[in-house]
Amino acid sequence: MTFTITSLAERPDRWPAVRDMVDSRPVFVTENLVGATFFPRIAAELPAYVLYAEDEDGEVVATAHSVPFALHAPGRGDLPARRCG
């Protein structure tokens, strides 16, 4: 089976298929105040960071959402201390 990986920026017309794909994300991603507030904005504001895979029939079979992060921007430079436990 062959898959095609495309960004939402390249094919914004595929947004309904990406959005309506059977949800495989853990509930903590979208079912809390922070996730519910910001997760939907990724597709609207950062479509180049929303990838999806289509199978040979054109069905969306996987999605990936990411957010750019510039560690070396002014006012940054160090990651927060890691907390364990």
C-alpha cells in the first residue's frame, strides 16, 4: 500500500477529511481547557504544520499536528527545569 503525505497548506480543500478522520488522539489533547482552546487553531493559523496521510483511495488514514518553537528567540534560551514525579 502506498501513502501520500501532504500538508494542509498544500491542500486546504482536504481540511474536512482531515478534521473528520476517526479521532485517534488521546482525550487529554482536546478535552481540557488548554487543548480545547489551542488545538483547533493549529489548522487555521499554521496549516503547514498539519500533515496528513492518504491511502491509494484518497482516504485520510493519519494526521499529525505540530507547532514551531524557536528556543533561541529573544527572552528564551533555556528550557524549563524538568520535573519528575
